[in-house]
Amino acid sequence: MVLTVSLVLIAVITVVGVAVWWPDRAAVEKLQGSQEFVADGVVFETAEVTSVAEPCTAEGTPEGCNKASVKLTSGPDTGTEVAVEISTPMARSGLETGDEVELSRTEKEGDATYAFFDVKRGPPLLLLVGLFVVCVVAVARLRGLMAVLGLGFAGAVVWLFLLPALLSGEPAAWVALVSSVLILYVVLYTTHGLSVRTSVALAGTLAGVAVTALIGTLAIGGSRLSGLGSESGQTLSSLDAELDLQSLLVAAVIIAGLGALNDVTITQASAVWELRAAGPTTSRWDVFRGAMRIGRDHVASTIYTIVFAYVGTALTLLLVIQLYDRTFFSLLTTEQMAGEIVSTMAAGIGVVLAMPITTIIGALTVPGPAGRPEEMEYDAPRRPMVPPRPHQPGPPQPGPQPPPGYRPTRVAPREQAGPYPNTPPVRG
């Protein structure tokens, strides 16, 4: 009851936070028109590649290198074949005949000139997303489908609430916290079902998010990070000087740690419940110790996941810094590297502390030890267990009656008078 009431109060506070910090659409629309993507008069047309020349080399530049011939498939010059220049990396990326590309069209005094802009990557990306959904649903079935739908909801929250609220000047850290809590409530309960086990995982995740936000705020402020370490941060500062880039860094840390937190807490809640099912008469303390042993192994592997995920996203930055003529430790204190270190460490601390918090809550809320093994029935997967009935003197009393049509998936062995000449029968 304490867990349920606490989660209900947090849910109410989250809804109030969404209402209070709902973005100012007028301010967002004003900012959206402040940055021109292209110059006036430039339009984009599609074309199909008909031939690609070899890429240029450093030793020599063969005649016609880094050139591509394309046939326009849209615009007033549809069907016309033009030659455009492409960059050396694009020429080496595998561009071939039949690929669809996008060109920029500039018209001056009636003459139109075309320049290569980018490759149309819609079909391969849609194919990859479709393959991902099929694999998730085929393996995880209904839970996989619900996880995909939850991921879509999370994307909607980020796009429709989080980003506009940040652009309209709302407090970034609080907006990120409210968005994270809203996402967690919907994603966890839709994917894993409405149960005490899921509530335990949710409570542990919320605690981890709070720890991550606190550590991130203190570390970013203490290390004097300005938020101008990336080109995107500098662009935001030039477009809106009132944006608090330090708070944006805290928001980024909070959002980045959600996946790892969810992974650890769901596993810990499941570990507590499965240990109780495997040992109906085991004390809460033994269940807690066993779940902690599982959690230590999981946390150790999750830390590698967090660190290498940040290394992968910052790989090009690391390569650039590697070329600087400075010592390794001096490079670690630069704005770019310090920001990555703070993000990794804050998310890591939140994940590490969320594991024991979830285990403690799970050990306190899981049904207590049964006086007799047959008093503890383990219901269908993902359902709460039937709590033990208090022992009453006198003749044995009938146990709780299942609902009509109920068939347990696994039941503890039936009690027999010892010694046991044969293995006790197993029902179910």
C-alpha cells in the first residue's frame, strides 16, 4: 500500500508538471523560423544516379573524379541528365547506379544550376525499422509489441513536449524529469503489466532517475561546463541567448540514462520474485541476498554498456582530440571530453544505486515466507503470488479458491506424511 500510494502521488505530480510546463507554442514557432536551412530561392529536387566516377586520391586527381551523372525525377527539368560533383567520402561510401539522391536547385536569370545535397535513405531505413519490429515481436510476442508501442509513445513525448518546452524556456532539468517519469509510467506498465513486480521496478527506476539528476546537476555545475562544447550548443546559443545550456546538459544526462536504468530495475524485480517462487519458505533476508548477487553481475556488465555507448557516439571527437598536441590528462579536462565523462559517470552512479534500491523495495513487497510449501502457489508468469494464509489451530482449513477456469502453471509439491518413500506428486 505504501508503494502504491507513493506511485499514485508521483503520477499526480507528473501530470501537474506537464500542465504547468506545457510549451508556449507561439514562442516555439517564433524560434523555428529564426534559422534558415537554405538561402532564398533554393529548392530541392530528386534524381536517380546513372553513373559514378572513381573517387579522387591524394596522390593524383584523375580526370572526372568525384563526379556523378544523375537523371532528374522531379521539378521542371524532369528527365534531364546533369552532372554534379560529390565529396570524396560520398564517392567512397558505395554510391552506385540506381540510387536516389537529392539535389539543390538554384535559378538565376532563367538558368538553373544543380548541386548534390544528400542521398535519399528512406527505403533502407524503413526496411531496417521494419526488420527490427518483426524480430522484436517474433521473439517477445505480445510484450515485444507493447515495447514497440511504448517506444513510439516515448518518441511522441520527446517530440511534442520535451523539445518544445526546452525551446520555449521552461526549466530544462525539471522538464526532463517530468518527461522521463511520464515515459516510464506508460512504458513499464504497458510492457510488463500492472502488478506489484512492475511497480517495484518503476519505483527503483524513479529513484535512479532522481540520483542521476542530482549527480548530473552537481557535477556539471562543479566542473563549470558551459554547454558550448559542441557545434549544436553554439548554434543554440546564437539563436536564443536566454537558453540555459547547463540545464540542457542535465536534461541530456537524465534522458540518456533511462534505458540502462529500466534494464537493471526490471531484472532486479524479476529476480526477487523468481527467488521467492523457487524458495517459498525462504526468508526475506535470503531473498534479498540472492537478488543482490544477481544484481552485482548485472551492474558490472551494464557499466561496460554505458561507457562504450558513450565512446561509440563520441568516436569522431576522440579521433580529433587524438591529433591535438597535448597530453592525455589535459585533453580529458577539455569541454568536449569533460561533458562526456560527466554524462557517463552520472548515469553510471544512477544505475549502480538503482539496483540495491529496487532489490530492497522488492524484498519488502514480495509475499513473505510460507509456513508450509503448499501454501505458496506461483501463479502464471508476471502475476503476483498468492500470499500465505496465517496458521490457525484446529483442523486444516481449505485454502483460497481459484476463480472459475483458473489453471495454475506450477504448484509446489503436495505435503505428505514423512518419510517419503517416493517423490511427492506435483500438481499442475
